[in-house]
Amino acid sequence: MKNIFAFIALLLTISIYSPAADFDARAAFGFAPGRSLDAAKKKAQAEGKRIFLVAHDPRGDYNNQGLQIKYFTDLDETKKLIKENFIVVVVPVGNKDLAEISGGTNMERPRFFLLSPTGAKVRDDSMAKNSADGLRIIKELIALP
């Protein structure tokens, strides 16, 4: 009987503790985003697109930022619109370019920064939202002048 309770306690412990999975940017966006803001600026200027910069904290991931990004981009339509309209770059929170752009913004949650082709910040927001909100926000970003 003691063994049964110990086994049940072990199962409950395992089910409660689920470590955060590594963030798979290819799965979240449907393609491999860039990692260099400088390269993204050159590509954005050549293609006449804006930059969709995603910042997340790959360390610890206590609030599972990778899943939050995946939920934001979960709909196929969202992925398609992002791919067609933006140059996507994913950087870790400690990135030197991000420090200049974020201006001390709280980075407890994954965050996107919409940048002009030259790198000027147009808009930013948290990506800790559901897929319907993600689609709505992407459509709003596309509609911006």
C-alpha cells in the first residue's frame, strides 16, 4: 500500500512539473526567421518590407515564452501574413541591438517590435496572447501606414 501511494505521488509530481520546451522558431513561424538585425535591415530595404523583431528570454523560460510565441502565431493565416509582409528576426533578450530598441521595456514576456526598414521602432507589444489576438494584431500591423 505504501508503494502505491509513493507511485501516485511520483506521478503527480511528474505531471505537475513539466519543464519548458526549447523554443522552435521554425515551428512557430512556419519558416526559419533571421537572427541578425543588420541583415534584416538590408533585406527589408531591398524588399520594401518592415521588420518583425521578436525578443524572448531563452534562459530559464519560467513562464514558457516559447509556447507564448507559438500560441500568438498558431493560426496558419497568421504565419502566412507574417511571412508575406515582414522580415522576421528572433533575438534573445540580451541582444545588443534589442537594448537600443526596447528602451528598458519589461521583457518578462516575449515581445515583438515592429520596425521600419531602417530599424526605427513603429510599435511594440507583448506576444503573451492567444492565436485570435495574434491574428488581429498582425492584421493591424499590416494596415499601419
